[in-house]
Amino acid sequence: MGQCTKPQEAELELTSCRPGKLQPPGVDNAYSYTAVEAGLVMAVITSVNEAGPIMLTPQQQKVAKQLTQRIEDSDSNSSCSKILHNLLFSLYLPQDISRHAADVFSSPVVAFLALQSKSEQGVYCDTSILGQVTAKMQTCIRFRCLGYLMRKLQATADEDTNNEWIQYVTPFHLCLIG
Amino acid sequence: MIRTTLTPFCNTYLAPDSISPFATVHDWLSWFMAAKAMTPGLSNSTFRLVGERVQFGCHVICLHRFRTFLQDQMQSMWLRINKEVLLGVDIDASGIKVDLSPRLVDGSVAGNGPFSQGWDILLDSESSIRLQEELARAGNSFLKSPIDISKAEEWLKSIHMVWQELFCLIHVLSGPFPLFFLEHLELLYSNSPTQRGDFFLVDGKLAIVSSFEGERHNLIGSYKKRFRLLPHKLSVALVVMLQLVRPVELSVLLSTPGTPKNKEKMLCSYRHTLYISHGLKWNRDMLSKIWSQWITEGMGFSLKTDRYRSFCKAWRTKHKTTHNAGWLGKMADAQAGHGPTISNKLYGKLDNIGGLATTKTLSEKEKCLDWQRWLGF
């Protein structure tokens, strides 16, 4: 376990997220979070099909095309969920972020946020609206990360010390997959 | 496990000082605020004035149409005043005076000299007694006992309609700085030794000098004052409604059943408040409803007050001119060897209006006149 003995401390140190503040969204407001993600996915799919303003890495393009194909081919939503998860994971946590260092807008997430910052008339939108989008986007990224951590910990759950972490991360993971 | 996998992962993707999308999203709001502050031109307004057309969103307003709409509204309001409120009584022919000239307290008319500007308007009921007599002579049953209640209600309703139109026209025509709804509601029209009203007479027109909470009000409790000038036709309409009609309206209201219990309070409200009908003061919701209905019915699209404010802001940005209305004063100041600030301090008592400095008054007056000229008034 090393120096970080408590999950809260580790989480505080690593993500600057205060323990106890991050709560899984309830059923009522979960939709408002997923709506932001849905908007992002929609923008990405449109960009792949119609060469929009969002730049994608080859990996992201591949997953986005897979998703488009799957949506067209199948009526079942469940068959899309895994690809959808892969797409969001690749958008939030790209394998290579060096490209992002040179140009922040090379990240589809940031490009999407930039588009959200403008109204249809080309002027800046209201700050109060943008605050909601950024907060939800951040929460969604955190959830994806916690989901990733959950899977990693489950894969190596041979140590007893991991149990406390798993206990902490489980509600978020359930929230993601539920 | 924590050290080998989780710590690097979180450091790469979730640490706020990293280069990950998460960190960028984290900082986005502060970047956005900075960008917004640095490009005021873009965030100014969604309205664009291109020649005779005003573009906003998916709408294009033809300026000619807007002018015609305002002219029509002014005409219809006057028609309603003459036909439904004054009930055909010809004010000029009956010798009822609508006095828009500055007067001293003792009643003698002041000269047209430099000190007469900004003299307080005296809104009294002398002329209204004549109007009441004329209305009664014309055989209006709601002024004689027994009162025809339905007729009285109808007359009061007409007055209410006129005030609705007056409010909308004041909102648009008073200048490129539209009054806030709260300002509208707090306007005082009567002057007394203890209470100063917000209406003044400038060149035969009514001027409104009202204060509102400035941007820094919460910090330092400051109020801002703004000068607005009404067109002549609108000034006359307002004086007719306040000076002539309101006292008659009060007497009719008091003689009809269903008046509020606290008559003293109601009388006080009628003596000071501009927007009041059927004994009840208007509120913000009512103003908002009246405004949206007026503009939607007249122009065919909804223009909320904040959007209308943006429209005025766009106009102000485009017509940003420096008025040299105070050139005469400046010359006098130069001759006296001091600047306008000292001049205002020294002579402010003589020709200031509502406590506003003369230079500011002149500049805002010119802006109001420009605005009204642009709208065809």
C-alpha cells in the first residue's frame, strides 16, 4: 500500500477533490450529467461523418466510426454501451496527451467546450450556463476515471488493502454502469 | 498497486496542473472569463445595426417598420386619450390649460433665461376641475350621482389602457438608456417641500432624472443617476394624464364601490406614483407582461427587456459621438480660468437638474435627442 494508507488521502492528493464532496448523482439529476456526455458524443459522431470542427486521433476516429456503424446496424441500445464507454474513455483519457500540450483544442472535449462557450449568434454565452457544463463535464471525467480504477483494483484484488478502495469506488462504478 | 498504477494514472489524467483534458476543463471557466473580458466588442450585444436594418438572432427588424410602429402607437394612444378618456372634450377649445412652461412657486411664469431650465414641474389639479365640469356638462353619467358604475368601470379601464401604452412609449422613447422596471415603479411625479420628484421641465419637454443601483452598489452602496428626455407629444400626454385626468379619476374611483379600505394610503399612492390603476400599484411582473404583449403584438416577435437593453447598447456603441453641447459653457469656463468640474461645483445650484452635473445633463440630453431623431420623433 505504501505511503497512502487511506483512500481519501490518496484521492485528495491525486485529484484535488475533497473527500466527501464527490457524490454519485441521484436518479433525478443523472440525466443532466448524461445529457452533457450525449452532446459530446453527438458532436464527435457528426464530426466524423461530416468533417466538423472537432479533431480526432486515429483511435478515437476508429471507435466513433464503430459506434456510428453499430447504431445504424442494430436497434438494441445495450450492444452500443460498450463501444460508447470506449469512445468516452478515449475522449477523456487519450493515450497520447502530448498533442494536447501543443494545442488544447486538439482534445475533442476542449473543442466541444469551446463550441458550448459561444451562442448561435457568435457571441459568448452566459457564464452561469457554461459553469454548469464544465462542472458536469469534470464530474463525468472523474466518474470514468473512478470506473477505470475500480476495474484495475478488481483485477488485482488479491491484496486485502485494496478492499477499502474498492468499497469507496464501487458506488461510482455502479453509477456508471447502472 | 497504488504506487505503480493508480498514482501515475491520476497524476497524468486528473491532476489540475497536468495537460490532460480534465485540467483544461478545470481551468476553462477562468479562461473563458478572461477572454470575455478582453473582447468586449463580441460580448457587447447580439444586435447589429446595418443601415436601415437591425439584425439579432434569426430576426431582422426593418427600422422603417419599427418607426412606423412607434408612430402608430403614439397616434393610437392619443386617439384613445381623446376619445375614451377625455370623451371628446376639446381641451384647447374649452380653455383648459396643459401647462408645460416652467413656473415659479408663486405662479408667475419664469423667463426663458438660463436659470429656468430644470425648474420643477408643478402638477396641480386646477385644470382638472375644469375638465370635470366639462365632462359633466357633456352628460357623462359616471360623474353625476347616482353613478353609472358600468360606465365608470369602462372609463377607468380606458385610463388603465392608456397608462399601459404610456409605459411602453416612455420605455422606448425616453432615450437610449431604457429605465429599469424598478426605476419605472419608483418614479415620483409630484414635488413637495419635503419630497422631490423625478420629473423636470427642459425646453418644454418632460425630463426624468432617476437613480438606480449601480454595478458597485453592493460594495459601496452607490447609486447612479441618469437623465432622460421625453418627446414633446409624450410629455403632453403624460401631463394630461397626471394633471387633468388623475384627480377626476380619483374622485370617480372613490365614489365607486370596491375601493381599497385604506383610502389615505391609496390617495398618497395616486399623488406620487406614476403607474397605478384601480387603486393598486403596478409591479414588475405586470410591467414585464405589458411590455412583452405590446412588442409581440406590434412587431410580431418577442423582445424581452434584457434583449431590448442589448439593442439600445448596440445603438449606443454605434452612435458613440462626443457631443459638444456644452461648448458655450466651456468657453465661459475658459474665460473664468477654471474647468467644468469647478464650474459645476460653483454654479451647480443654478442650472443643475435633479442633482446631475450640467455637463452630464447636456451630454445625456443630446443622446436622448439623437435617439428620438433616429426613431423619427
